[in-house]
Amino acid sequence: MSKSKPIFDWTLSEKSHWPPFARPEPPFGPTNLEIMRSCALRVCFNASTGYERRTDYSARIGIAFHQTLQSLTEHPINATSLEQIGPEAIRRFQAELAEQERRKSEHIREQMLQPSEERVQRAMQSIVVEAQRIARNAGQQRRIIRYKHTGEQEEHLAHISNPPQGEGSIWAEVAVQSQDGLLSGRVDYAERLPDGGVRLLDYKSALRNDVPERYERQLQIYALLWYETFGEWPIEAFLYYPLTGAMNQVQIQPNVCQQQGGEARKLIKKFLENSSVASLAVPGSVCAVCDCRPWCQPFWKWQGGHKQPTEALTSAAYGFEGTIIRLELKEQYWRVTLKWRDAVVSLVAPQERFPQLHLASIGTHIRVLDTRLQGLRARPKAIVNDRSEIFIVKQ
């Protein structure tokens, strides 16, 4: 009989939840490499089970958008005019977004995260544009080829010496891997240009128009993996933000890409040789985007180690922990007072949002995430928002 998934009740035990037990093995993709670069411990948390996760709604929109693009590439819309394409493209996107909504409903930590209608509308407009572009390419009798990212595909890659030829050929979701097996990835979109070269395109659903270093590195790693898989260097690559319409070229120079590959391999080697899980952590501002903070011992050690009160107040926005010295439920609102460092923090929060406080009492140790402390330094108030969380630490 299989074990049922434990019910998440906003309580945690450091004995049970620390350290994360999984240590992922190669190959590593460009996204995991960037996570490893900022905090390698997060890679271990991501590979481990037993932690209730939280995915931002913007990320769920991005997943739905990417899945719709894949659908449009694998199964182009059959229409006699570009105007007929829009409704079907929107229908597919809405179906993928509904699936993400279903998954969101399964995660308690995501219940209060607010959807962004503006972002959804941008995504729908962008998916129509992409569907029409794909249809135009299909109308020009371009070949659209997709390599499935499966175990069989990875084995088959070893026997591919060259990608399919022919001007205008398009590949989507192409699985690529380094010859030493340490690096792998999946190229969103590649196209054979009139001069015979290959262009790579990497889609990002962020609302921005610049080129962060991490995105540049990812595309350069993809170019390297394309070369090591097919024996051919792409001649150009672009970072594309469909939700803003921004398109930025990333320079593909073989020596730079090989340098990035060398640095990635050193990073992986260091990760694999490090036997101390705690030493993989790099606590700091990067923790703001990590949903594993509640269970991360290095994070809480870092938070408790600030010597300057001002520094402690600033970083408390990521999370702070303390002991309850007063707890009252009045007019469906919790009124909590807790001892934190040399200060006394007050917090008012709706009972409906934080029913787990019924499990708390005077002396209970709690961890509060994503609030803002304001007011007097010795008696600040924690301001709750739709991202705020409270965890009860079992002693």
C-alpha cells in the first residue's frame, strides 16, 4: 500500500525537514546552473520531496504560455486565414492556464497569491501573435521538427551528426546535451537561415526588455550544447520576451560559449564534491525568491546573525522568527505579540488567512515570512500582505 501524502498544516520540525535529503546528479540544465550559481542548496531542496512548494502566479502564466507554444508547434492550427487563428490560440492558452489554476488549487501556500489579469491579457495577445507567425511558417512549407525530451531521445542524440537541413527548417523543443553528459537542455526554437546558419531563440515570459547576465549565459550554454550535439555552431541567438515584444540579440562567440561551459563544469564539480549540505547555502537577498526559506537552517542562522538593528530590520522582510508572548483572537483577527531579538513585534492577521495559529499558544516559536516591519525599532509592527506566511516550529 502506498503512503498518502502528509497533510500540510503550516508546522515544521527541523529534525524532520533538515537537511534536504536529495542531491541531484548530472546532467544539469542552464536554469539549474543559475540556481546553483546563486545558492546551490536550493537545488537540493528542489530535488527533495516533503516540502510544500509555492509557485508564483506569474510563473504559472509563463508555464501555460510555454505549453501553448509547444502545442502550436506540434499541432499547428489548421485555418484558411490568419484571422481564424486567434480564437483557437486563445482557447489553447486558456486550457493550459486552467490546468495551472487546478494545480495552484492543490497547494495551500498559493491560495492567497493574487492573479494578474494584466499579465494574462498580455499572454493571450502574445500567443495570438506567435500562433500567426507559426502558421505563416507552415504556410511557406517550412518543416517543423520536435525532438522529444525523453530517455530514448537522449540515447538517440548520440547518433545524430547533423540537424535536418534545408532553408527555413524550424525545430522546437530540441533536446541537447554535452558530450561529457554533465550539461543538458532544451532549446525553445531554432531556425535554418537562408545563408545556411542556425538561429536560436529563447522565450522568457518576464515583463522586461533587458538582457540579464543569467539569461545571456543560458543562451550561450544552449549554443555550446547545440554545437556538442550537432557539431555546428549557431551563428546568432535572440532572447525574446513575447509579453512585452522585446527581442534582444545575444552574441554567440565559440570561445565565450566554451568559457561559459568550462565555468559551468567547475560549478558542477564543486557541487558534487561538497559533502556539507549547509555549506552549499549562500543566504542573502537571493532568498527573497526561494520558497524553501521556512525549512532552511542557513537562512535562519544568517537572519539571527545580524549585528546591526537596521540591517536586521531590513532583512526581516524575507523572514523573521520569534516566540509568542501574547496571543488573542478578537473579531476574527489574530493579535500576536512576539519577542524578536531585542524587540517586541506586534502582528494583526485575519483568522481565515492563518487558521494554524489555533495550534499556537504563549511560548510557541513561529517563523513569519514576507511581511514588512515598520514603526519604532524596539516595537515594530509586521504588516501582512497576500504573500505573507506564518509557520509554527515544533520544539
